[in-house]
Amino acid sequence: MSDLEIRDIPLADVDQMMDLADLVFHHRTPAEDRERELWAARRAERLAAYVDDVSAGQAAVLPMRLAVPGAFLDCSAITFVGVLPTHRRRGVLTAMMERMLMDAAAANRPVAALWASQSAIYGRYGFGLADRAISLEIDTSRPLALRTEPDPRPLRLIDRDSAPEILGPIHTRALARRPGGLVRDAEWWDKNMLPAVDDDDEDFTEPRVAVLDGEPGGYVIYRTHGEGTGHVRIDDLVADTPQVEAALWRYLASIDLTTKIKAPSRPVDDLIPHMVADFDRVEVTGSHGALWVRLVDAPAALRARSWATGDSLVIELLDERLPANQGRWRLAAGTCDRTEDAPDLTLSASDLGAAYLGGTSVSTLARIGVVTEHTPDAAARLDRAFAVPLAPYTNDDF
């Protein structure tokens, strides 16, 4: 589209971003709720696509730090993406995405990430679905017996204001064990993890925070709902050991005037289905895609991540949108160098993004025909090299 221009959105125009977002996502955000929704846009790098001086699309980038296997990397966390229904399929999203990827490269952010409202959109821009989450419900109408002995130390309740300082170190330790999460600053804790009012259901209480101090330690952020028999909803639960995790679950199951725990987002390898003595008390109610990852600087991202074997292999990376990534690369622990050697595997930028955190099997991608194996067992070798002890998990919506 020749008349399309990408411009930065000044801070003074941030309120208008909510208008476009409401139009695109069929929402109506009351005036009193707008500030709760716009805090992230205010701290972001913002851009809009203008056609004849009309804002036809918008997007924002939050400079964040993403936990990847063995490292923390600067990341462009993309949010607030929307295109007017009158301007779809006219290159608006492509122009904005190209600008955001160019800016990420210029800022030396090796990776970009987003949550996709429609999964069919972002693969064409090199993003792959890198992790998933499950939702759980636990029957707590009677005492919940656990097979894991809970840590015997007492928990304590803390207030919202002190939570970031107390929870931050526990969360950071968890990020070092499990890839996929974002490093949280005080504002992120306050606005994203601990908002006083739940935007999705205002009938829930304000967040409660229970902590088991020390190392090993852990915490849970939860809300309660008193309607009917009452239930507990978990927003974030992190523990250094299975014993600490068992202590947190035991506490949640013992809260008076509630008969159910709902956990809308937990890791796919969560322990509680295996911890309970009566497996029928835990129901996995759903599974959903979470973080989509794109390698902006593929060699830098691959050098930074951990490598679980002593193996070395050559990939041919297909990445027309970021030609600096395209070509043959020899991979080994801490190494990603250009080579003229014959490739063991050929894969796209989106499939590499999907596999990067260790949550998507390259062998599965080869079986369905989207990754080409030139050397027998090459996909399984890359899976073994990319293996992580814990499944990647993202509990930072943005």
C-alpha cells in the first residue's frame, strides 16, 4: 500500500489506542477502567499505521527480559496489535510487524514474543507457538490428601505493597529453572500480577498473597469468590521444591467457605495431578496455546540458550523476512556459526521459534512434514540438545 506510513504514537495519544482496541476486539471499556488497561501502552514503544492520516492499525512493544533455557534475553514483547476492519488484507499488519522486527534488531533484542488472538496469523512473520498451559479444577469439598509431604514451616499472608520485594527473588529463581516467563519489575507486579480489581470478573476479591519464606520458599497469589459454595482462583503459584508446592496447595484446599480451586493457567507438567492421593479430585479442564516466540537474531539467541548434549549439527534456516538469519548454521553448545556444510535439517523461522524454549518437538514437526530431515535421526538429535528439565511456561499475559 503506497500511501501507508508507520509513525510513533506520542504519549498524548495513548488513550486513542483503547478506542481502536475496543473496536477491533469488540469490547467496551468504561471510562473508569481505561487506565487499568492502558498502563502497559504508556510504558511501551508505540506505533501506528496511517493511511491518508487515518490510524488504520496499531501495535506496542514492551522491552522485557525473557527466560530462555540457561539464560535471560532481551525481548520485544508485542502487544496492543489491531487493524481496522476497513483496512484488513492491505498490508497494514505486515508493515507494522516489519517495523517492530527492525526495531528489535536495532535494539539488540535477540527474541520477540507475543500472545496470539488468532493462531493462524503470526507464523507468516516467523513466530512459533513455543509453550502451552493447562487449566485445572480441584475438588476441596473435603480434606485434600497429598502423596507429597508438605513443607512443615508456616505460611504468612502479606499485603500487595510488599509483595514485589518479597516475591521477586522467588520468582527469579523459578525463571532460572523453567523457561518461558518474563522478568518482572515493581510496576509489572503491581499492574499485571496484583491488580486490586479483576478486570474479567469484578466479583472476585482483591488478590491475596501467601508466602513461605526462606530458601526453599514459595508463594501463591489467589482470589476468592463467595457466590454459591465459594471457590479459590489461583493467579500465580511458584515453589522452589515439591514439598513447598504441596504446602501451598494444602493451604489453598483448607480455606474456609470454599469447595473448589480453579487454576486457569498451570504448566503442562504441573505436579498437583500427581500429588493428590485421589486422582479423581483433580480435573484438567482445558489446554491452550500461550507464548509465541520469534528469533530476531537467530545466532545470538541460539548461542545464548543451553545445549543438553555434546552433539553438533547443521541446520538450514529459512527466514525471508530477516535475511541475516537465513542460511546454514552449525549448532553446538554456545556455538552458532555460518557454514557451507550440508545441512542435517531444514526448518523455517517459525518452527525454530516453536522449538526454541524446548516445548515443541522437532521430531514431531519432521513427522508432519514441516521440518525436512536430511540426516537420519537429526530431528531427534536436536530435540535431545534442546531438552529442558521442566516444560516452558508463561504466566505473564501482555
